[in-house]
Amino acid sequence: MSEPSVTFSEDQADAYDRVTELLRSAGVDLDDALLTPMSDGKSSVLAVIGKAGSGKTLLLAQLYEALQEAGVDVVSGDYEGRKRKDRRTLAILAPTNKAASVLRNRGVPATTIHRILYTPVYDPEYEKVADWLAGNGTKPEIEGLTEAALDRAAAFYAINKSIPGALAAAGLRGSDFITGWKRREDPLDIGFVDESSMLDEKQFEDLKEIFPTLVLFGDPAQLAPVGQSGQMVFDQFKDARKLVLHRVHRQTQDNPILDLAHALGDDSVGFEAFERMIEDFAAKDDRIVMAQRVESDLMARSPVLVWRNVTRVKLIQAFRAAYDAPATELLPGEPLICDGLELPLKHRKKRIDLEARGLIKGAQVVYLGPGNKPGFSRLHVIGAEDPRVSAASIIKIEHPDEEEPFIPFAARMGAAFLHGAAVTIHKAQGSQWEDVQVFAPDLWVAARMGRTEAGQPLWKRLAYVAITRAEKRLFWVVRNRLGRPTAELSVEDLRAKPAPLELTAEEAGDG
């Protein structure tokens, strides 16, 4: 096998070899960096599964690097150059913007499934710039773009393989160079899908139509999509098509959050024993906190994770009251969750545009303020490569014991949002935050009910998913209390840091 740049555990090395073998049969030989044109043979699907900390992301990243070194082009969803007969491509996908951004933060150029299904149409002039950046053309001369601006775009693209990001570094906005969006008609080549435990059957079938070679990376201990009877798409695979990573990789050995998550696999551990374990961990390690209340400061950017919907609504109302939010409007800085797009079929182009910008169901958004038109909102889409969006919005604020939500303002149609200060653990799958608060009284209720999912107590699956959302610190909240905020809501943390610009005298207006 080709030598990866890290030392694998035995099961990781076996999985690497098996995926390498699959790719070789598809005409991509990583050992000799030999690529043959894609054939029209039957499709191949493989799953790499393992619990949190077993090294799935590390394996995906190493395979991506090997494919890139072999000459395979990465399709990011933001631009695709001219098709070549001998071209081989790879797309790395995640179900949500947040899950894709977790991979991008680790150097893996991931995009969302939606962004691959719908591709942008570039203005012909700026398409020349995109082709040049992608290595498929010569440096163009574009009216309005100086040599220095093009050099800034090239410097950006050399580090971050994003065409829109590079054009933004040159001083352009998306509306300058993207004229629309179209549904993908042609198939792609190789697809890697992270967080595949979140895929439903329809998404899986769509992906198989697009990608002849598909590798799924997923966690079998998470919660299955709603309506799939506790089953994940890879559960139906034959054993020969499932590669299981058993060992926790050594870089995760000193991680109390993962230790707690894996302790849930012990059948003898009940809810009370698990809480005592958390208390013991908290006494020795400040990355685990046995919290007596929910912290409202944290809720503004990382929602409290709950099981029951009634708990979610009560915590949202408590959050808004703590910040003295008026009942009839939103404050800049309030978090929202996209609940879908309420647009008729005749507005298909607008729907595609919003979805491609990251406003898909489950997207996490921060409200920045009202838009320029009635019913519009300025929004920051968490995890999106181009996060600032202005969209017609229908914002619903739910109240306890009331069937109809209160809508402070709304367009007749557009993107629908729920408040995001608290979310259900199901909706939190695929996301990660540095600090995570888990509302333990809800999990205690689930434990008392004795429900199971796919043969495991439901409270354990809920606890596992909730705990593994935390990157650095876990707050296990044991009381139904809310702490008052220490500062007002703000959006300062979301302001994009401007790229350093080296302006010529002409650009600066001194010419």
C-alpha cells in the first residue's frame, strides 16, 4: 500500500488497504499514482464505521491526501472546470454545513450534499478566473480586476481551495460572479460521505445515482434518522462491505469526554452509575463539569441539548427572558435553526439559491438584524463558506402550552426558522461545539421510561450523541435552572476578519 503520513492502528491500516483496493478496482491506483478513465461498470459502496475517537476522520483525511497526490481532482461544489475525458474526481460530503465545516477546519475540503446536488453558474468573464485558479487556463485579463487583485486571489486559493473565497479576496461578492444555480445532471466519480449515520434512504439512493464509487464514514452508536426504525443505511450492508474500527486511536486516549462516551457501551452501567462516573471525572478534570444550572452565555452560540420538545421550548423562553428580548422582535445575536424553505414550486431558482448558500433544514444561523425589505432578515449561516445571507424569513418563536408559535415578523414565503438556544439531540447530530451543555433531567426521564432503540437503551444513545458533540468541554446540567447572562447579546464574534490587502497606489486612489 502507499505510505500514509501518520502511523495507523492495525484496524485503521486494514481499512486503508481495503479502501485502496476498492479505488484500484475503480481505476485509481494510489500505489503507483496511476489513473485510468472512469468506466461505466456497476457501482461500489463501502462503509467505514466506528465509535467516536476510533480514527474515522483521520482515515478520511489520509485517503483524501493520497488521492490528491495521485492527481485526482477535488470537486468542492463551488466551481467545476471543463470536463476532461481522463479526469478523475473526488467529492467529500457531509449532511450539514456544520459537519462540513468540522472537516474543513481539519484541512479536508468538504461540502454539503445539497451543494453537490446544485452547482453554481458563473458569469463567463469570471469563469476565466476560476479556470485559471483551478489550473485549467492562463492568467486572464478582466476589466475591473487589477494584477494585484488576481495575485491575491491566487495566493488565497493556494492555501484554501475555494474559488468563491479566492474571488472574495480579489474584492468580489458572490452576486458579482454567480448568476444562478442548476440541478446536477451528470454523474460524478468518487464520493466520501462523513456523518453517514444521518443519511436517510432517499439521500442514500440519490448519492448512489451520482457516485459510482461511494465510501461512507459513520458512527453506529448514534441515533438513526427519524422514521427509519432505529436503522442506519449501512446497517443493511453485508459484512464484507463494512469495515469496523474498534480501537480508540492513541491521540484520543487522554480525553475524558470520549472515555465517558465509550463507558456507555457497558451493559452494566445504569443512569445513576453513569452520573456518579461523571461526578468522579469532574473532580479530576476541568474538561468535565457537573453543572447545577444552564449557562445562558453559552446558549447564544452552542445550544443546550435536550431530548423532549417541551424542555426545548421552556429553555428557549427562559433564554429570551434572561436577555430581556422583546416578545415582538429578535435581538441581533439570537441563534436560529432553519426549519426548511416555504416556497412554491415556481420559485425553484430561489430555493436552489438559498439551499446552495447553506439555508437547508437544520442549518444553524445567527440573526444579525432586519433586512432592507420588509420581512427580510440579515443572517450569518454557521459553517457556511460564505456565511452572510439576506433572506425572506418566517421566524417562529414557540411558547409552552400553545399550539401556534408567535411570529414577530414574516415574509409571505421564504426560509422558516425556529429559535436555536436549545435543540433536540436528534437535530444536533453532525454538529460539534467547543463547549456543550447536556440537559441531564431529560435523559433521566428517558431512562425511567425504559425505551430502547436498535437493542440499546434510548437514554444511552441520546447521552452518547450529546456527549460526543463536545470538542473541548462538557457541561452535564443536573438542575432545571438558568444562570443570568454576564453580557448583552452581540454579533462582534461573527464579523469576518478582512484579508490583508496590499493595495497599489492606483487601487488606493492615489494615482
